[in-house]
Amino acid sequence: MIAAAKRDLVLRASILFFLSYCLGVLLHCIIHEMGHAFAIWIQGGNMTGFYFHPFNSCLNSSTYVPGHLLLYAGGAFLGLPITIVFMLIALKFRSPVMFPLIVTGSYGFLHTGIWMIKAITSPETATDYTYMIELGTPGSIIFITGVFYIIFGVLSRIFFLPLAGIDNKIKLGTRISIYLLGIIPWYILHGLYNIAFNNSALIMLVLVVIPELVYALTEAGISLPLQRKTGFFRKIGSKQIKNKHLIIIIIAVLLLYSIAFITNSLFMVKT
């Protein structure tokens, strides 16, 4: 009976994680690009196209506007308040349906933080934050902000793990299973997509999956002691994931992908 309940938790939580990545990564990309679009609009430019894709870079095109800090910082600046709003909504309703919003935010914080740090450690890689540094932003501020984003992204998702049924009673092996089964398949799909449609080398699949495997194991590992030893991470009680929650999220994923497809078709990026 206990084994069956454990298998059910792992299955439902893994599906919830996977669906949350399907929705959250694309939603983060849309928010990020709309941040750039907003910066372009307020500088008098016009948007001429968008491209949203969950397994590839998201892009926009516009009429010319001068290179300005806000132009490159717009994605992160818009993402920050929206992410905070998402977390406040999840804190209010405390339902598994809210977990994709948490993944949207945590994924956004983590990957934005990584790109900020890359702007310092790999300046030859062109990023929004590389251009911000070229326009006069101190590299130390970019680096410190990136570290903060990564830490906040990790801790915020751990705080909301009970929405996925993972509380301080869930043992390490179980939560590792959920992380691996729920997150890694999305990155495998990411790698396979780029191999099939972007002529990426097979090694790229390994280069995509290995870092995420290390990250998933790390977050799963630190989440247990944080939940058990720190009362702050037990403020949200564990929630049971029901079929209706997963169905609602599947519908939301289909709607979001449909919106992205229609947007890509109607507002094709001009190159």
C-alpha cells in the first residue's frame, strides 16, 4: 500500500514537473522577449516580428532604435516583477496548478543568472548583458546580480515544492526520482529537437543533459535539509496532485503553444 502510494506520488509529481517545464520555459521566453519589445516601443521603435520556441532561441525584430541599456535589460527587467507576481499568486492559491508559474520564474531566474555570469566569464559570447557591459554597466554588478538570480531561483522553487507534493517527509531517493523523471526528459527533447532540425551534433545532447543532471541532483539534495531544518521552507503544506490539476495544465500548455505558433506565423521575424 505504501509502495503504491509512493509510485503514484513519483508519477504524478514527475508529470507535473515535465508539464511545468513545457509551459514554463516557453512562457519565460515570451515574457523575456516582450520585455525587449516594451523597451523598443518606449524608445519609439515598432515591432516587426516575433519568434517563440520552447526548444530554441526566442527572437524579435523591430525598426531601428539606438543601443541603450534599457533595450538589453528589458527582458530581465520585465521578467522580475512578473515572476514576483506569479509567486504571490501561487502563495495565495497554493494549488499544484500554480506550480508551472513557479517553474516559469525559477527557470527564468536561473538561466538569466547564468547568462549574466557568462557575460563576465565568456565575454566572447554575445548576450544582452555583454552589450550592457559594453554600454558602461559595471561587470561586477552584472556578476553579483547573476549570482543573486541563481540563488533566488533555486530557493524559490524549493519553497514551493510542496505544491508538487514534495514536503519534508519525502526522502532523498524519492525526490531525486521526481527531479530526474520530471526535468531531464524535457532537456532530452530539447537536445533531440536541435539534432533533428538544427543539425546539431549528437554530442550537444550530452552537453545539454549533463549540466541539468548535475543541477537536478544538487537541487534535490539541498531541498531535503532545507525543508527539514528550516521552518521557512515548511510554510506551505504538501498538496495532493489530482488528475484535474494535470488536465488543466495540459490545456494551458496546448493554448500557449497554439498562441506561440500563431504569433510566429502572423508576425514572422524579419532578418
